Amino acid sequence: MTDKAVEPQLMCAKCNKPLVLGKVKASYLGNSFDVDLPHCPDCGFVYVSEALASGKMLQVEQALEDK
Amino acid sequence: MDGQQVRDWEARCIEEQPPACNATCPVHVDARGMIEHMAKGDFEAAFALFARVIPFPAIISRICDHPCESACRRNDAGGAIRIHELEKVCVSCGYEALPFKPQRSRDKKKIAIVGAGLSGLTAAMDLALKGHEVTLYEAQAWVLDRLTRYDRIVLPESVIAADLARLDASSIDLRLGAPLTNNGSGPELSDLIDNYDAIFLGIGPEPLPGIDGQLATTADGRIAIDALTFATSHPKVFAGGSQRYGAGYSPITSVHDGRYAAQSIDRLFQGASLTASRENQGSQTTRLYVNTARHAPAPPVMPRDPVRGYAHDEGIAEAQRCFPCHCLECVKVCPYLEHYGSYPKRYIREIYNNETIVMGQRKSNRMIDSCTLCGLCAEVCPEDLGMGEVCLSARQGMVEKGRMPVSHHDFALRDLAFSRSAAFTLARHQPGFHGSALLFFPGCQLSASSPDHVARIYDHLCERVDGGVGLMLGCCGAPAHWAARDDLFGQTRDEFRAEWERLGRPPVVTACSSCYRMFADHQPEVKIESLWSLLERVGLPGNANEGASVPTTLAIHDPCTTRHETDIQQSVRRLAASRGITLNELDGAGNTTCCGFGGLVQFANREVADKIVDRRIGQDDADYLTYCAMCRDNFARRGKRAVHFLDLVFGGEDPAARRDPGFSARQENRGRLKRSLLRDVWGEKVNEPTQDIELTVSAEVQADLEKKLILEDDIRQTLRHAESTGEKLVDAASGRFVACHRPVAITYWVEYTIEDGRYVVHRAYSHRMEVRRAS
């Protein structure tokens, strides 16, 4: 898939580039999956919002901990 | 967990024992269940429960001799529930019993029943329902002859007729006017034995002429019948009813005899043991504990029409008088046990299943980690069953198998690591001494909460105790023990032990009751005393309490780890009295509760921890007095005014209003305590560390960080990383920076601005999952 620009207000301060949405690798306790998250197209700094961290991501973490 | 141990625990939870009404009833009618339905107005559901057990509900509802009522526990609080009257009004609503639907029997047997009384009819109906071919011989030209002797007001013919409709619908071959004879004029027992696979004799109380010689008899000439199996001396012949129990007609006992004789006959056909597993047959006592003192006395509802009995509304009112009987003593006192909606027997099974599951989610992990291990459940349990023991054992299993969710205890264990680090630990003799008469161990939480009080009480002890008072800062290992991390617990104990031996094995004085517990339970060689007993011996600081504004009446909360330490509890009470404080008792020291910190529940399940604190702080309007720093701070965290005993001693302006310092300040306070003691007591030159990153954190953000278990130190590390590498985001609209750092296993995010050289933290959050751009 092609990376497209997202959340135009968030810029990578180091590369001075807007973040783009694209595939990143999320991993926990030896399990990993590909997810689409905003990141810097140059340095690869991946952004995780608080809503994601305390929502879906937390659910998955807990499910994996209980597996 | 050992399977046998699990079964032993389960057997000690008595909540599933039947209520007294049900246990006492010879056929175990679920009277409690019926009455619960009736209390809600659902008489139809109540009837269904009744008719499931009782083959002739209309008749029995009128004439049952209701032994249940004499066992009813409401007797202790206003008078037994009128169960019989409730059954009557329930049945009088005219609901239909289940249709007669016999099972399909692959091995249909022929059974002769002699006597169409309640025992014979019950046996006939039960066996016909099993799919057998039943022939019923009755001497009279009608069934239930004995019931015709009842007053028609008590037992109208219409009531009998209503029940007999079901008999008519059955496949039973009814032979009326066919008495058992011994002269060939009617069926003879020997013919029945020849022609049928089994026989039940329900022939009333009188001896059967000529039976002698065919069946063994009792001294008064009746058939000798086994009270458990209803067997006679002939293997095919069973008997019961008033032939067995004699004079004094008991309709429900006749139903009982017919029911269980039919079960024996069925067992005979299956070649099964007649005697095995019949312990719960018939009228029983129950182990179910019911605390009737909890219930205000209330007299039975009197029917407006005593002859007719209860009207519908009166039935509901009487049913609502039923408690109903449950034990649940532990569940009533523990918000944790209440939170999960069940009771220990089921929890234990869930916990065992959780441990032994091979595939799938371990759904009880969090439940296991939500017990405070405080011991109150065992205290109130009639069988001394403690869920703490169960949960700690389960936690050990989880840790051993690598199944303990890392997020549950990670924060607390990192806090433990801090308390074991050089930033806090210290072990010294009193300056000027080469030995210690006593070793003061203030513990990590008092040091975290009130470092000044630790320094001042140490100074006081040094003044009052001859021979020198050593000081040891460190952790007793309680968090490791609660997390079932035996490895960490062992290391912490070893560290303590090495220092304690270096100092000459002095008796240890603890300020914290959890430390006291850990030493008492796990370091038997260490002679241990509580600070409160010691202070009672050596006296409180003389000029103390100046300027302290503490109310003269306080409610005392004993830390759960002192539950059985009566001496310590009494010392604290006497010390408080010496300060002119009047104490309100909550539930008494032996029944004290956890403050929500025990067992690390606060970290594994904040919701449950808060419920526990909130219930405790709601018990008395007075400010609370406790002698555990963690209890005090947890009460303060949830908005309760509370003082630690040393607040009474060293006071200050309104100490009960002191806020919970929070996790960041707790660690800072420990470090600062060590540095200040080294400077002030041992005269060492120790500099306070300089802070390269100065934070500005609003109270609101700080409270949010507390909940999320994010330390200011985590934030500083994150900002240091972002500022040194330039790796950060900027929000073009707000101008805020977003920094991210993953020191070990947690990724921290901080949203911040830089104002006048200070870092203003707008929010922070974290996650454990690692994210990287796919390569």
C-alpha cells in the first residue's frame, strides 16, 4: 500500500517531515503483527496516540499476557 | 496447585450446602428457590420448582406435614417462614404440572405396586416415568383411600382430582378392588414375585395377614424394611410408607419412601449398588452457616382469612420475609470477593481451571491478582477458609510456569528494586557505638511517606535506648512475596540478613506492620518488636504534639498485617489514650480490612483496590488513625482525613489533611531520607543531586500520572532522550512536542512544551507493545 499523509499537524521535528500512515511492526511477548500507524517517512519515528495506547493496544497486550 | 489441596479448599466453602428447609425436607423441595420466586411475584416459576420434585403438588401443598418449617432459620428472627402456607397459595393459582412424558427405556421391566397410597403412587409414577411397565394393585375401588379421611376444607375433592389427572394420563395399569391375598381370591405375593421383575408394597401401617414366612417381619408383625434402600428380605420386593414408619401419618415421608424405593428398584435393574452414594437421601442437617443476627426480627404474615390461607399479596409479603439463607460471610465483608460476583467455592474451581488450562485465555489471572491477602475472609469463615492462601498459591503457579502477566506487578517490583538499591539502603550502628542494642527498620513506606518522622523517631530512640540503636533502611521484601516472586523475596531476605549479621544480629524494631509480618513469618531467627510496643516501654517524645491539630476522637484502623498481633494493637491504643485521644473502633482489630495496598492489588486492579479503600473509609465519619504509612496514604488518596500514629507524635498543622505523596515523591523521599541521615546523623558530606530537567506538572496531570503508574523520573528520562537525540514530534497547531522513549520494556510518551527553561508536561502515557517501522 502507498503511504499517505496523516495528522498533518504532527511533524517529525528532526526530519521536518509530516507523518505518513503506513505499515509498522508491533510486537509483544514474542508475537508480532503488522499495523498501519503514522510515522516519519525518513527516520521511521512511529507515533502511537494515547487513545490507541490505552484502548486497542492495551486490550491486545492484556490478551497476550493471559494467553 | 495440588488437586487434592484444591478439593479440600472447595469442600471448606459451604455456600453450596442446601438451606435448612431443603435439607430437612425428606424429598428436598427447593423451598428457598420457590420462595425467592414468590418474593418477586413469580408464582409460576415457584410452582415449577415444587412440581419438579412433588408428584402430587396440589395434595401435598394441602397436607404436607412440613418438617421444613421447624428447621427454618427465620425462627431465630421473628418466626419460621410459613413455607406450607406459601406452597398452598402457590399451587392454588392453578398452574399445570409438567405433562406425563415417560422416558424411552431400552430395557423395559415389569413392576407391581401394591397399594395406591402416596408411597405406592409416588413409586408407580417415578417408575412409569423411567419407562417401565407398572401395574398398580389397590384393595379399594379408589386410590388414595386414606386421604378421604381428611376434612374437606383442608383437602377438597377437587384438589385430589386435579392431581389424579396426571395419574390418568400415565401408562400405569391401575387395578382397583384388587387386594393382596394369601388364599387365591386375589393376587398373591408369590404370584407377583413370579410374574414381575420387582414389587413395591405400600400397604399402609397394618401387618399384612399371612406375610410371615414370605418376608421377614418386625416384632410387631410388619414387614422388616431397610430404611436406606427400602429392601425387604426378598431381593425383588421393596416396601415403604407407613408399613415402615408406623403410626403417625406423614404424607411427605410416604412420598419420600415411594421415591427412594423406586430408585432402589431402578438400581436393582441396572445391577448397581443399592447402598452407594445415598448419603444425602432423606431428611438431613446442613453445614450451611447463616448469620441470623444480621437480620432484624420480623413476625410471620397473618392471612386475612385464616381458613383460606394467604391471598396472593400476602404470599408475596411472607416470601419477602425469607432471608434467603446463604453463608457468603466472606463475600459480605470483602469488596474483592463481591466484585467478581460469586463465592470461594466457584472461585477456587475457576482458579484451578485457570492453572490447568492447556489452550486459550487464562481468564482468572487478574482475579487471582486482585486479592489483598489480608486474611479477613478466613477470619469470618465458619470453616476458616482463606482466599489469600488460594490466590498466593495460584500466583506461585503462574510465576513458576511463566504465566504471570508482567504488567500486574512490574511497577511494584521496580519500586522494590529502588528500595533495594544504593539510593535507599543503609545499615549502620548509631554514631559512637560499635554495636547495636536494637536495630530500627523503618521500612520503605514510612520512609517514603514521612521521611522527617523517621529521622525524628530514630533520634528519639537513640536518646532513650541504652547500648546504641542501629538503623537499617531497606525493604522487607513484602512486594516480592505478594507477587509470588520467591526469587526476589529470597534475595531481599538474604540482603537483609547479611547486613543484620554484619551489625551483630541485634533485635529488630519495625515501624511498618508488613515488615513485622515478613520478619515474623519468614525470618524466625530475627528477634522482632514493633515500634509501638517499644515506644510504650521507652516513652513517647516528651515535647511532642506541640502545634499538632488533631481531633480528640479518631477511628482506629489496624493494618491487616497486625490482625492477630493483639499486643501491638493494644500498645497503639494505650499510646493514643496517653495522648488524650478517644478511639472509635471500626469492626475491631481482629476483623480489620486491607487498605487496598496489600497483595499489590492497587497495581493489578485499581478498580478493586479503590472499592476496598472506599468501603473502609466510609465506615466512620471521624478522621482515621492508623499505624501503617501505606494505609494512611491510601486513605488520603481517596479523600479520607487520616493520620499515622507518628503524626500524633510529631504533628504539624492539620496532619490529617496531608496528601498522598504519590509514587514519584515516595522514591524521592526515600533517597532524600538516606542523604539527610548521612549528613545529619553520621556527619557525612553528601550533596543533593542536581536536576538537569526541571518539570512543571499540574495537579491534574500529576493525578493522571499516578493512575498510569508513570514516575516523574520516567518523564525526565524520556525528555532527556528526546532533547539529546532530537527525536521528537512537534504538533504544528499547538507547538507542543511529543517525545517517546523505551528504556527497557515500556514505551513512555510525553507531550510537553518548554517554558522559561522548564519542561511543562501536558500529558504522558505508556504502552508495553513495541512498535517499529517495518523494514
